[in-house]
Amino acid sequence: MFGFGKSRSDPRPKSAVSHGVGFAGLAALIIWIIFSRNFGTVMNGLGVAPQVFGLDVMPERADGRYFAFLCVVFCGLAMVAWSLIVDKVHRRASTGIDWTKPKKIADIMEISQIKLAGLWATWGIIAGLYGLCRWYWDGQYLFSMEVFSFFAPFLFFGSIPYVIWLDRYLVKPRDGAWHFGAMLCGLKDWEGSEVANHARSWAVKGFFFAFMVSIVPGGFGELVRLDLATLAGNPVAIAFALITGMFVVDVHFATVGYLLTMKPLDAHIRTANPYLAGWLAALMCYPPFILMGNGRPLHYEVDTPGWANLFANSPTVLIIWGTILVFLTGVYAWATMVFGLRFSNLTHRGILTHGPYGWTKHPAYLSKNAFWWLASLPFITNSGSWAEGLRNAAILAVISAIYYWRARTEEKHLMADPDYQAYAAWMDRNGPIPLAINKLLSLFKRNRKTSDALQAEASQPAE
């Protein structure tokens, strides 16, 4: 009923990702946070001197930015291990790899050289854009630039053996990077569609990966520094702590997704969204183009008390409301977790059908928007101004409409894949939320037809 199982008469299409890979990453994430919260105790117990880390005194907790990034790495390694050992994703035909027929290095060297030229040129363009755009050298983005600068030499030199090794096993080694390299080298047999998809794919990764890395330290540090004693008897503090934890899950899994777009993991980008509307809908939800938030055009929390203040004198309502918000954030985090290694905006990296995607095609957007409405209660203001409340509600309605627009553009992109067509059709027949929406729409149409018929009858002249 709720999308967890499979009906014998109408089985749910198989998901590209297993449940296990997400839970492996979640377990690693929890272990690393516990380790970070007890860092001093663990290191002292192992007899590790603080001088090993260049410190005079061993810190009690490891809440720093680089330790937060190491949490991403640890989480990713756990998912890679599960994917390779248990799911054996490297053997799937969708990787485009045939491990049984390695080519000679001499036979693929020219292809690899052209591909490396295209790859390095792509990275050079992205690096140039990072240097050109001022926002990457201010605030939270500075951490991303520090991380990228550190790993750039390893990425550059490591790409040489990696590309040559992988090209030996790829069925079709002439991918988007090769076509871009061929274009730059003046060869004639490159294809514009391949170059365009290559450009879109790396534009997605370059833009969103920098943002994700930049926000990794914030929530991680909050969780590591959290004093559990302050939560006792405080439902609001408990709710906010759990919500922070859910967002940490979302951010870490999403960052892993942008980091590990690799064919041997079957986590590569098949296609990037080719529609301008899809890009516009997505970019206006992220800095520096974001329209939401304080001082932005779509700021919807003007003079609003928020749920915690509004229900401060009603403990029961406070607990219920906080529980609902935690649940919605949990669904949002779960919707990212089930991607495993494959989360990414504006791309197709395999079709998911499990977890919350057995309820609805867009669980993250649905839960996120429901959270905003219930957390802010935009139509209620401190001053009692109905005009301000109406304005807030209207603006939040516009934001919800933008996310609906995003969902539609994503569906338009994914509908090119027969696997998504099958999933969408199955969801229309079995998904609890689509079925409920369709039932409401059907009821509305039926009532409207009845109303129109009654009006038509009433307008007939009396005999």
C-alpha cells in the first residue's frame, strides 16, 4: 500500500540502487560523528600524543572543517565498499564496461590522450570560473576552494593512469570528454550532442559540488559540539537537534554523490538536463542566484513568530508540531540517502523506485515544502497584520510553484528513459500520494460537473 513491497500482479520496477548502500553510508556517518564527539577520549586511549596533530593539547571533540570533510570521505568509502562487494555494481552492463575483454594499452593510448586533453581543458575552464566569480572567494565558499586547491594536483596526475586503465575496459571509450578533446584538437569525428552533454554534466558538478562542500562543516560542527544535557525536557531543542542531524545526512550524502560520479561504480552521469527551464528552476534555489532567504525577493518570513514561539505556551501542541517537522525532515533526508552514491541535481544517474520513491516521484520536494509551510506558518504575523501575512503566504506559494516547476522539468528530462516511463506509470497506478491526489482531482471534477449541470437546469425557462 505504501510502496514498501511489491504487488504480485503489478510489481514495482527495480531500483538502480539497493537499500543496503544507503544504510552502509548512514552507519559510517553515525560512527564518524560519535568518534568526533569523543575524539580526545579515543586518542588518549590509543596513546596518541597531541603533537601528532600539531597541537599542544588534545581537543575533546573534533569539530573542524577538514574533519567534517573526512566524514564525507568515510561515508563515501562505506557506500563504495557495499556497492562493489555486495551489489557488485561494477559488473552491470549500464557501466559500459566489459572486464572480460581488456584492450592493449597501445590500442587505446591515442583515445586516452585526446580524452585527457578534453578532461583537463574542462577542469581548467571550471577553475577559471572559480577564479573569476568573486563569491567563491568569500564566506563559506573559501573552504571549498581550499579543498579543491589541495586535491587539484592529485586529481591531475591521478587522472592519467585512471583514464588509461578505464579505457582498456570501456566498450565505447569515446565518451563526452573524448569528443570535447577531439573538438579542441581539430579532429573531424566529434559529435556536438556529446560535447553539449559533457559540458552540461560538468557544469552541474562544478557548480553544485562547490556549494555542497561549502556547507558540510556547518551542521557537522553543530552535531559534534551539541551538549546533550541541554536537550532534557526541551522539545524545541530536541526537534532542532534532530532536524540538524537530518540535514547533515542530506548534505553528506549529496556531497558524496557529486564526488563519486564514476563509471566503475555505475554512478556516472548518463545525461544532464538539456532544458533551459530545468536549469532556471534549479539555479534560483541555490546561491548566488537564490531568490529565497532574508533580503532576497522571495523572503516569506517577514514578521512571523515561527512554530516554536507561536506554540511556546502549549507544550502538547509544541511536541506534536515538532514531531511532524522532524518527520518531514526525515523524509527529506531519506530521499537523499536512498540515492547512495548517485545524488545530483539536473542529471540522470539511474532510476530510483525504492524508499520514499515508492510513495511519490518527488518526496524531497514534497516534504521540504510541507516543512516550510508548517515551520514558518507565514500567514501568522507578530503584528497581526493580515496584509503582511497574505504577502508571506503568497510568496511561499510562489516558492512551492517553483519546486513544482523543477519537478516537471526533471520528469521531462527523465521521460526519455524507458525505465523512468515504466516507473512513472507504475507510480500512477500504485503510488499512495499520486493515487490520493488523483482521487481528489477526480472528486473535484465530479462535483464541478454536478454543479454545472444544476446551474444549467436552473437556467432553463419554466414551462
